[in-house]
Amino acid sequence: MDYVIEMLNIRKEFPGIVANDNITLQLKKGEIHALLGENGAGKSTLMNVLFGLYQPEKGELKVHGKPVSISSPNDASDLGIGMVHQHFMLVDTFTVAENIILGKEPKKFGKIDKEQAIQQVQELSDRYGLKIDPAAKVSDISVGMQQRAEILKTLYRGADILIFDEPTAVLTPQEIKELIQIMKNLINEGKSIILITHKLKEIMDACHRVTIIRKGQGIRTLDVESTNKDELASLMVGREVSFKTDKKEASPAEEVLHIQDLTVKDARGIEAVKHLNLSVKAGEIVGIAGVDGNGQSELIEAITGLKKSESGTIMLNGKAIQNLPPRKVTESGIGHIPQDRHKHGLVLDFSIGENISLQTYYQRPYSKFGLMNMKNIYEKAKRIIAEYDVRTPSEYTEARALSGGNQQKAIIGREVDRNPDLLIAAQPTRGLDVGAIEFVHKRLIEQRDKGKAVLLISFELDEIMNVSDKIAVIFEGSIIAIVDPKETTEQELGLLMAGSTQQEVGKEANV
Amino acid sequence: MGFLQILEIIVPATLVYAAPLILTALGGVFSERSGVVNIGLEGLMVVGAFSSIIFNLFFADTFGALTPWLGLLVGMAIGGLFSLIHAVATITFRADQTVSGVAINMLALGATLFVVKLIYGKAQTDKITEPFYKGDIPLLSDIPIIGDIFFKDVYYTSILALALAVVAWFVLFKMPFGLRLRAVGEHPMAADTMGIKVYRMRYIGVFISGLFGGLGGAVYASTIALDFSHATITGQGFIALAALVFGKWHPFGAMGAALFFGFAQSLSIIGSLLPLFQDIPNVYMLIAPYVLTILALTGFIGRADAPKALGTPYLKGKR
Amino acid sequence: MSNRLTNLLIPLIAIVLGLLVGAIIMLASGYSVIEGYSALWNGVFGETYYMGETIRQVTPYILSGLAVAFAFRTGLFNIGVEGQMLIGWIAAVWIGTTVNAPMYIHLPLALITAAAAGALWGFIPGFLKARFYVHEVIVTIMMNYIALHVTNFIITNVLTDHKDKTDNIKSTASLHSDFFEKITDFSSMHNGIIVAIISAVIMWIIIQKTSKGFELRAVGMNPHASQYAGMNVRKNIIYSMLISGAFAGLAGAMEGLGTFEYASIKDAFTGVGFDGIAVALLGGNTAIGVVLAALLLGGLKVGALNMPLESGVPTEVVDIVIAIIILFVASSYIIRLVMNQMKKKGGK
């Protein structure tokens, strides 16, 4: 067998956890091989072993049939292995060229030869069809170009084997297609690729073979031709997975959230939300579909009072709430499950009990005349922990110690318990395992059935299509289309998300 | 008083006070550009001043006029060694960088004064017999006008400071080492994935700050103070830190800021000679460097953007 | 080993290590370690006079430790305690020398003014951080030097007529205590210790029991989540620096109204502010810890004065010991690592 890479019986441990337990992965020359697993299954760890960032406790690594030891990224690079990271490893203040040559700088009389660097980078860019501007500063270029720069980093060092770590998280369906084409070009030039992903569609579209990992263990390696999404999903999760959520028809009632002509500037002073209109009714889930960076964050921040809106109105049950401070917005009846639960949702060093009262600690009965009543705070915490199945040793445990899924459950419990009229869920299932994802979706639908209005923002099209009653596509700061999830396809949504109008997509505007 | 005459008074006086600041600030640039906060510049200057003075007192007879120059080397070496304490504490032991810096300052004063008392039995050394003397730089001082202002009746050490600023700029922005050092300070994980040894780079950055800080202290002691006691350095290291920040972590910016602060300090000596400044109460001159740095940080003089990873210990293998 | 136990052990281990380094230095310099450390001990406990002096030294240490600890707990690094202290000192002495009032008005007025002045000096870095995101470390360091020069200027040009020191404060503003003086053989121990202890209790109450303390802690640990939860991060940063500065200002009042009863120009800092950082670190940033750590540090500093007299060892050894202790506490990660290794070996 003509394997370029063999990872045999790899075992990698961290304090208290076995991240990789006897995993075997073999990469053939000229193939695109998928590494499939849920979040936390051990995919990134395995690849970090290959890339030299981690050392395995047990197991063998072979490159082109020869046993090797890879103790640093330099070793990996010398062996022709390159990694395109999920979170870009680019220095914002450097130019594209400087980032690419870092560590292997072309020199003239000891100093960096800038012209050579730019020239070499341009040559590579032309040869592999990766359009970039070598002299541009990273902070000024698009996400797509940043990713191409990451790819060029590996090619500059002569990589023959490329590892792509979840490369499509930040791309539209069109850009994903382009990336797949780039990968196929690379294969034609003699490279071999490992693609780390949890996206089944990409595997079916682009890969030759797939190795499935589950909870640190290698499950199976299959030819993509011989399998399908359902089989891959159940292998990934370990049981039958239904892709459709069980929900009855929505019966939307009166309007709860009414946004009219809203304009919000982002941190740099550029308009991120432009004259946006949106309506969410009680008893319905509105999903906002769009590529990251089209104004979703600013929209949520404007609704929740964290950002000033330049113009326009936000009405909650007929009351204007734009530009109210966050505490007043919360008191008006809005719950918010934030996108980044570690940064915005919890104070990790507080106990889970304290976190559950993070918005309400100053109200009776949790506080009186400025003095806290910890007994009441912890009693409420106990109740919510039980009701929402938050797995924790106790209500006094530090939030940091809980798993992502349990942290999210606690946050959801906190928000829902306040009985808000509008529940905003931003990326609520990011980083959660399938069981927790099902829980979250169930709760959102439950709130909708109770007559609440739910606004769901997500970058996962599957989630939007399964959970929403109505889909609003956001592009460059405004809602450009409203579609019925039952009558649309991923293709269509992808086109809309990339800016095509509904006429171009061949559908009537469905407002 | 003619403008040129004013310059002939101002420039040399400024250079005298600015030189130690320039050197120390340059050291700070290297340390902080690699990601390690260095509040301990004050302590490094103390150690450099101390060792150069002690060396001078002991070996003035042996080396004569060469003594102060050798003293500079001694100051550099001791400063570099001392800085390793900060490096080990912050890089390997992951101590809070600010706290370590404060401890370094305390340790420097305590240790140096201890040794002074041990050797001399008193809290202040004698004056050195072989200090630096002012002179005219050969050739350059013959240039009309410029020569009179910059190169006549100056200390060689002042010119050394300016030259080293240029060298520092070149190394930081034109050499591979500088690119890698800056990468480590902005995005250590990216540098790590490119095969750069983050810990090693930071050690080097801190060590360089020790060399330069020690040199700065030695220059101060050998040109201005001429002896060593607990009051020798008092605050010069912090002014250098201010120059570093005010200069936006750039060698030339730090040099410019240090020149300005040196000017402000020299005014307390030469102010009475100059027309404009005679009437301004001394206190404004004394607090000027500090107020200006605060204004710079607040963005009134343009935003001061520190290296992104400054102050965060690098945890290898953390995701 | 529980987390709490580890947290207690680390300062203790650091202290032992620091004293060890001090011992090594003494040995290397030809001094007798036993003589040196017994001189240190005698310098604190040998006579009631020394014990009184220790308590007197401890008094501003508690307050400067509280100032640093309070700021730390709320996520801020207040290195400006030196400057805030000087400002508080001047303010207290100004009230003490210029106002005429019975003691039950004069003394509290002087104390409150000192606290307010310190708070004002702390407000500036707090405001700059809240509004402009300027890091407080550099600002507070700069403010220290500004305070030094400004207070010197005020003493020579405002409070006196070009003299080096002010008049003594009136006795109605003094913290002087006949009682303490008598029981400690005429040391300068004064009523300030009571003010300090009360302040420690106040800090504990604020941090642990009030909703404001909850907010301050939350903002200190995660300003983003706090903002999302509706707390006003900016206001809390400013509150924190105000309270921290107030404690520091009170520390200055201790010196101005108790130890010295006047203000004089200084050519260098007192060191109390920087020692406060050591106190806060050693005390784990808790009120009770600060009190205990202040006792330790005050004892070390006062005891050190006896060392050259009884054993010939220069007082600077103690400064070195304190610096080493700070380094070790700050490097607690490595101590924890070693402890874990030892635990593993012991468990096998």
C-alpha cells in the first residue's frame, strides 16, 4: 500500500483524560482523507500529534514508510507536513508575505530580503491559483484571503501533505465549493490531504476515504463511495440520528419584536447593520441565516442594549427599547443565550449558583438594601439545576468545572426562568455534543410552543433549517429575504447568504 | 541670546540626561516586543550603576582612562545576569510579569545597598576617580554649525546611545531575528507553529533588556551621578519605561521620547540659563514626562498600541 | 490536597524560602545566621518598645495592603498606592494644621479628607481605564511620580514658606495615644491601628456581603460577561479605584496624623505602597490575609533595624528576603508543580 502517512495505534493523554486511545490513520498518496468526529472526539489532538505540537504516549508514526519522530512543528515541516489551522495563525500587524516567510526568511547579507519574499510568495500564489496580495497587512484582508495565506504558509515550506482543520466554518457554500476545488487542484499537483471536519456534506462531496473517531477511539475507515450521510452520522455519534427535529406546526400570534430601519455601527465605526427590518411573533422561531460578519453580532448587541444604534427603532411588545442600557432591556422581557458562553455568558470563577443569578442578584429576594442573601440565591440555583438537568457536583461548584453542555444548560435555564417574552439564542449549540444539541433544540421549540418569541442566530444551516419556522437571510447588514424552511434548499439559502437576490434565485419574495 | 547659542546649551545637556534613558528604553523595547512586561527596568539600571561604580572604584588605578568603558561592560554583564531572574520567574515559572518587575526593583536596591554596606561600611560610595569626560568628537565636531551643537563638548556615551538606537531599529525591523521576536510578542502561538521557540525568544528579549538596562544605569552613574547610593537612580528606570510607552514600542519613538524627557530633566539644571524656561516653576518640568506619557496612552498623542501578547504567559499546548 | 489548603501553604512556603535565601546571603557574607535572625527576632519581640514600633509600622501596611488587594479582587493592578498615600498624607496634614475644631470633628474630618484625596488620585487612572481602556499599571506608576513632585511643591510653596517640612498638626487631629504610648514604653504606636483594623472589616463586608461587592468581583473576573449581565463595567472600575485610593489615602493619614504628625518633602518614595503589593500578595488578597501579612512584613521591617546593632548584618537583607518572598508567591505555579510531583511520589 502506498501510504504517505501512517499513524499507528496512537495514544495521547492529558491530565485526567485520554484524548486519543489507540487510533490508526493511514493516508494514501494523492487522496483527500476525512477525519470525522464530533466536537471533543479527539480529531485536533490527533493532528497536533502529527504536526509535532504534542508527543504521543504510545504509537508509531511513519512517513513514506519510514518510522519517524516528530517533536516540533519544524520536524513536521521538514518531513513535508503542513497544517492549515482552524483559527488562523496570522500576525495581524505583519503583511501576508511576512507571515508566510516567518521562520524561513530569505536573506541578503543577513537582513531579510523583502523583494525575494514577495516574489516567492507571488510565484506560489500563481502556481496554485491562490489569489492573494503579498504586501497587504493581514488586518486589512478578507477572511477568504487569510485562509489562502494559511495554505500558502504550508506550500512555501514545501509541504506535500496538508492537514486542513475545520476550514469551512467561516465560509459560505460558494466559498466552500471554491475551497474544495483548490483542494482538488492540490491533489493534481501531487499533494495529499487530511481534512478534519464534522460536516458530512463536505466529506461526501470532496473526500475519497473517511476515518471516524468517537470519544478518542478510532471506529472505522470507509471509502466515501460506499457510504452515505446517515451511516456516517450514526458512526460518528454511536447511535441512530434523526436529522429532523420533531415539532408541530407553529401558530404565531401577535408581534413581539419589531425592528424598523435599524442602523448600527461596528467597533470600527463602519455601518454593520443597515436599515434592517425584522419581525418576530409570539409562538414562532425566526432563524437568521448568514455568513459570520454580516451584522449578526451587531444586531444582537443593539437589541440587547450593548451597542448604540444610530437610527431606527426596536420595539418589544410595542415599547421602544433601542438604546436602553442592558439591564433595562433584560427587565423589559428579553432573554439572551450569548454566542460565546465563556466570554459573555458566565463568570467562570464564580460558582454556578452565583452565575445563575448574574442578572438578578440585585433584586429582591436575592438582595436587600445592598446586602446579598446567598441562601435565596443558592436555593434558586438548586431548582434550576434540577429542572434543566445541569450535571454538576453541587450548586457551589465553580462554573469553570462544568462541561460545555452543562454550562449551556445552566445559561438556558437562567434565561428561560426569567420568563422573557423574547428569547434570543446566538449560536446556542456551538461546541456541544449531539445529546446537548438535541436538548437545546427541544427547549427552544418548547418555548415557542409556550407562546414565546424566539430569535435564533446560527451559522449552521442545518440547525436553521430544522429548528426555524421562518428564515430571515442577513447579508451586509440587512434582511434581504424571508423564506419558508419547508420550501427552500441549502443551495438557495447559500446563494441568498452570498448576496443573490430572490429574483436571481428564482423565487418570489416571501414577506 | 542667539538661537544657536541656546541650542549649544540645550543639546548637550539633553543628550547627557537622555543617553541613559535611550539605552534603557531600547532594552525595554526588546523585552516588551517579545511579550514580557518589564517594570523592572529601574532595578536593572540600579544594578548596572552599582556594578560600574564598584568596578571603577576598585580598578581605576589599573586601567586608568579605560576604566569607565570597562565599567560599562561590567554594568551590561551584571544587568544581563540580573534580568535572568525576571526571565525565569515570568517565562518558566509563569509569575505575573508586573509583580515580578516590582520584586526585581526591590531586590536590586536591597542587594546592591547590602553589598555597598558590606564592602564600604557606609550607605554611599565615594566618588569615582575615572568618570567619563566630555570631549569633541574627532572630525564630526569640525562640521560647521552641526558640529558645534552635536559633537562638541559631549560625552561619547551619548553618541553611543544614538548609534545603538539605529542598530536596534535595524535588528528589530530588518533582520529575521527581529521579525521572529515581534511575532512572538504579537501572536506566540502562530510563531510556535512556524517552528519558532517562543520561550527562547522571550528569554533573549528579557536578557537584552538586562544588557541595555545595565548599560543605561552604568552610563548614568559614570556621567551624571559619579557615585552610588539608594538615591542614585530614583525613577530614571520609570522614565525610561515612560519613554518606551510614549514611543509606542519603537526604537526611534523611544529614542525621541527619551530625548524629550532628557530635555525636561536637564531643564532643572540649565533652565535658569534659558530665556523661556526661567520663569516656569520647576515642578512642571519634573512632572512633564509622566503627564505626557499618560496623555500618550490615552490617545491624545495618538494611540499607543502595545504588542498584542504583551503580559500573557505563553502556555504551550493550550488550545 | 484541597485548593484552600494549597492557597494557604503557598505563602508559607514562600516565606520559608525567602528566609532561606536570606540565610544563604548572610552566610556568604561572613555573618552568623543565628545571630542575624535572632537579632531580627529580638528587634520585634525583645522589648515592648519594639512591639509597639512594629504595630505602628503595621498600621499603614494594612491599609496599603487593603488598597492593593481590593483593586486586585476587582481586576485592577493599583501600583499607585505610593502616590495616593502621599496625597492623603498632605490632605490630612493640611486639615490637621489649618482647621480649628474639637477632636471628635477634627480627627474624623482629617481622616475623611485623606481618604477622599486618595480616592481622587485613584479616580484618574480608574477613569482613564474605564473610558479609554488605558492600562492602569503605567498610569498609576506615572501618577506616583507626579504625586511625589506635586506634594513636595505643595509643602514648600503652599503649606509653608519655602520650608522643608510643615508645622506639626494640632493635637485635636492627632492619632496619638497616651495609652498605647505608655504600654509600649514610649514607642510611637498610635490609634491608627484601630482605624486600620476597622478598614479591614469594612473591606471584608463590602467584598463578601454586598451586592456592590458581587458586582466588583464579577467585573474583575470577567468584564464581558458582567456587561452582558447588565452590570455597568465602567462605573465599577471607577468605584474600585476610588475605594482602593481611599484606603491608600488613609494609609497616608496614618503617617501624617500618627507617626510623624507633620509632612516633609521627600527625595524618594516611602516604600509603603510597594510593600503593600507584597502584603496583598502574601495575604491572598483577602482582608484577614492582608492583616496577617502586614503583621509579618511590619515585623520584618522593624526587626531589621536591630540587625546591624546586634549582629552587624545590614538591614537590606530583609529587603532582599521580602523581594524573594514576592517572587516566590508570584511564581506559585512552580510551587504547585513541585507539590504535585511530591504528592504523586508520596501516593505511589
